Amino acid sequence: MLRYLTAGESHGRALTVIVEGLPAGLPILAEHVESELARRRLGYGRGPRQRFEEDRVTLVGGVRHGRTLGSPVSIEIQNSEWFRSDKWHAEMSPEPGATEFPLTQPRPGHADLVGMQKYGFTDARDVLERASARETAARVAAGALAKQLLSHLGVGVLSHVVRMGDAAAPSITLPTMADLAAIDASEVRCFSKSGEDAMIAAIKAAAREGDSLGGIVEVIAHGVPIGLGSHVHWDRKIDALLAQAIMSIQAVKGVEIGDGWEVAGLRGSQAHDPISWDATEHRYVRDSHRSGGTEGGITTGEPLIVRAAMKPLATLNKPTLKTVDTLTKEETVSFKERTDVTAVPAMGVIAETMVALVLAAEAQRKFGGDSLSEFVRNATSFRATLES
Ligand code: EPS
């Protein structure tokens, strides 16, 4: 079983992730992880913090001479702000003490108030430091390892922004892995120039008013093996696993697999992907991609398509959201933190990560193997059984 656990607070010393269940012999360099983390920092509309967070990575355990050992891989990502100044040292100190600046005006839509209620805190910072999307840097580090593993099966995962606020990208053919560099070169990670222009204009307009924007990203996994996930149990269905993984991303409120919402309005005769036999390739193919690459909770081998809808961030540069001060119970507006106008382009990279982690875990479950060569051999031999 591939599993992982992250730890760390947004303005603390560092984030940590432990990834367990990777086969031995997987080539891993700190640069692989750092380049994925750099992609996560991309995006027009992010706040000043992304310019100075360098996401410096240390491979603490589980990797020797550039290869995994089969033991848990432990990665530390320093929060560079912690080392640049002592601004957060007292505020986030693990030593006994108390803050002089409790946050008591919880932001509607954030974990602040319910977190304080649930855990008995009087300072919203005790909640928001962990609820912050900074935590996703640790997930992206784990996802970089998952992507490395998947690359040995010929699987590639990409994402692109299809909507930012009310600015939508025109419908296009599915991007391939060869398009990823162009998508990453776009300031909003949009695959269409007209879409990019409209999205940047929307972000500028929201920024002028101190407001925030949500949006939708599409994740596509190419080369996914047939047979990941299972129809036999609710908690083994690949689409259910993907939905949970995507919904766990901060501020995501909707997940769609394939044309999920659109097919609900079609007739059965129109809503499904007809099956054909490709005599040259010796495999079944689907004539369309409406199901998003899963049927019955199992991957079909067609491109896997998952969309994630993110709500506008609850932290606004011009606080206008009505709330209540938890000390005085008086009406006020939510506190102002340094923040981003939008994090939708970064969320695309995080959604890629979550899809890669689910696929890698399920590939490991199906093909097993303690070493990378055993894992690949098992996958190759299973694939051979399908070609007749
Ligand atoms: C975040 C607010 C901003 C973001 C942060 C998430 O941080 P700060 O208030 O420290 O400027 O930059 O995201 C990251 C640091 C990151 O690496 O993604 C929030 O409110 O969740």
C-alpha cells in the first residue's frame, strides 16, 4: 500500500512528508521534487509570499545514491520565510507561551470558526496554520515521487485551467503531455491564448477591488493501465478514490469525472462511449471520452479526465465578509491576512498530484512488487494478457 502523511504549519519551520510503499530502485533526486514544487508556485494572482518561498527540499530518509530503498521516504521542505527573518519565531514557537495577537474575527468559508469550536481554541491561528494551502507543498513533494513511479508505466499526468471566475477557456481537444510545457508557460496555466487573456483580465478586475476568484481545472492522465480500482467495493472504486483525493484540496467544492454533469442531461443512447476493437493495436478502444476513463470504478485505459471546482479564497485583501468577534460577540469583518487573489493555477498542479497519488497507489495495489523492476514486469505481463 502506498500511503503518505504530511506534517507542518504554514508559517512554521518546515513541512514534512513521509511516503511509504514505494518499491526499491526508483530513481529520485531532490531536483524532481523541487521542479514540481516550483510548478505549484506558478500563477498570476498569487500573493507576495510565492516570490520568496523557495521550497528548498531535503531528502531525509529512504533514498540512497539517487534511488529509493523500499523504506519510508521522508522529505523536508523548509519554509524559507522562517530562515529569512525571525518574524514568525515567537508566534509559531513550539515552546510554552502565548500569543499577543490572537485572531478572533473568523473568516466565513474558512476552517477558522468551526476549528476553534471543535478543538476548543480561542485563537484562529491554531486552526488556520494547518488549514492553509501551504500544506499542499508537502503533498506535491509526495506526488513528485508518485509521478516518477507512474512514468515507468508510461503514465503522464497534466492539468490546465479551464475557468477562472466567469472567464472560461474555449473548448479544445484534450491536451497531451507534449502540451504541458506550453500550459506551464501560461501565467494562468491555460491552454488557450484567448482564454488566458480573459482570465488575466478577470484576476486584475478582482484584485482592483481587493476580491478573490475561484475556478475550474481539468486533470488528464494519459497512458493509464486498464484495471486500476475495482467494482467490488464502494471504497475501491477509482472514481470514488479520485473524488475524495480531489475534494481534500483546500477550497475545492466540486469534482467531476469525465462529462459527469453534462451526461446527466442526456439520453442513455447519447451518454456512453461506444466500444471498438483496434485490430492494429490489438486492444479495445472507446470512440469518445464521456466516462472520463473509468467504468464501474475501474480504469478503461482511455485518458482519465477529472475536473475540480475551487471556490474563491475566503481571505480577502479588502475584508468585507461579515463575521462576529469571538471575544466580544460583536459584528465585525473578517481579519485581513496577506493572501492571493486566486490560487486556481496552483490548484491544478495540486490536483495533478492527488490524481498521481491515487493512480500510483492503485497501480501498486494491482501490480505489487518490492523492486521497481518487479513492479514494471508485473504490469507488462498483465498488459500482455489483454492483447488477445
Ligand atoms: C494562504 C495564504 C497565503 C498563501 C498561502 C496560503 O500565505 P501568507 O498568508 O503566508 O502570505 O501564499 O499559500 C502558500 C504559502 C503556499 O505555499 O501555497 C492561505 O490563507 O491558505
